[in-house]
Amino acid sequence: MRLIITIAALVLTVSVWASEVININSATQKELEALKGIGPVIAERIVQYRESHGRFSTIDELDQVKGISATWIEKSKDKLLLSE
């Protein structure tokens, strides 16, 4: 019974964590990797783009990062936050 409760708590924790909104102007590589469809390579590119070009002024500017499409941005907008 304890195992079932532990597994249920873990699943709930992971689902809450995965549903968090990510600030694209301050997120670390690991935080960006929590986004569906973003692995380590793309997450690193986002961080590098931000370091080279400064903060994102719009969420749609993410399409300037190699490997990120306008379709992915549109599907992910509810998980992305843009703040200073």
C-alpha cells in the first residue's frame, strides 16, 4: 500500500512540475528541458541565443533559435512566460 501511495505522490509531483510555466528570459537549461519537445541541445541553444542577443522581447522571437518552429511556439505558449 505504501508503494502505491509513493508512486501516486511521485506521479502527481511530476505532473505538477511539468505543468509549470517557464520564464524564457531567466530559465536555466534544465528548466527549459522540462518543456515538451525541448531537449538538452535546443535548451542550450535558447540559453546561448539569450546570452548573445539579450532578453527575448516576444515569445515569437523564439523562432530565431535553430530547431524551434512557429508551430511549437504556438502549441507551447500556455507554458511560456516572458518577463524582465
